[in-house]
Amino acid sequence: MKAWEHFKTITHHKMLVMKGCFAVGLYRQGLLHDLSKYSPVEFLVGCKYYQGGNRSPNNAEREDTGVSLAWLHHKGRNKHHFEYWIDYGLGEDKRMTGMKMPVKYVVEMYVDRVSASKNYQKDAYRDDSALIYFQRGRGNYLMHPETEALLEKLLTMLAEQGEQATNDYIRREVLHNKK
């Protein structure tokens, strides 16, 4: 039963992201989003640690084993996660740092976060839900400052102006798709 419920949860999320990506003109990304979640290394862990559809199984795996192998697999294959873009810094500072993400992946990250909030919060979702979640994690992200600024701008716009206005802005001004 957990396998079926997990499948429904990740598929519902994928459909929400697809709808959101299509709304801003990212058709290819909408179709291909999170396909790795259906691979055995991610799917089987998701079934084992399924949390009733209100929390990521990756957190439960991390709590149980000290690491989420499913998450490590996932973030290494999906460019819409800022963790994909962590690398050694340039110049004298060789510490790990967040690299600037291409804009289309920042937009997909925005859509992913909004869709995750809708998926996990269900009827309790509000337009400020993803912004609140983002702000709770602030200071823990290894994200490029320009990437973080754009993500925060989009989440704030969603909270203040709603989804349609934010999607219109993304299409016209962020992705420069005048259609």
C-alpha cells in the first residue's frame, strides 16, 4: 500500500510542476521534471520511508540512517536543485560554494517549491507557503547570491501578487518569452 501511495504523491507533484512549467513556457522541463524519482534507488526508498504524503521520505531516511541516498541521487540528476550547482570556488577561496544557476532552472526550482507546498499542505496551502518555507531555511543554503535573490523575488511576488501575476512576470521578464 505504501508503494501505491508514494507513487500517487510523487506523480501528483510531477503533474503540479508540469502544469506550472507549462504556464511559464518551460514545456520540456515540465515533461522531464523529477523522472529520477521513478528510478529504483529513489522510488524504493520513497516507498520504505513514505510519510503519508505530508513530508518527504528523504527526511525519514536521513533520520533513520544518517544520510539520504535517495536525495544524493536525486539532487545529482536534477538541475533545478541548487545543490546540483555546488562546486569548489574560484580564485583563492577554494571552499565549496553555490554556482550561479541558469535562469530556466531557477524558474523550475520556483515552480518545484510552489508545487511541493501545494502537494504537502493540500488545503492549507497559501500563496505565501513556499516563501515561508524558504525563509525558514535561510542561512542554511549554499546558494549563489544571484540565484537566491531571483528565487526570493519570485516567491515574494507570488505571496504578494498571486500565481497568475507571477507567472506572467516570469514569462515576460525573466524568461523573455513575449508570447
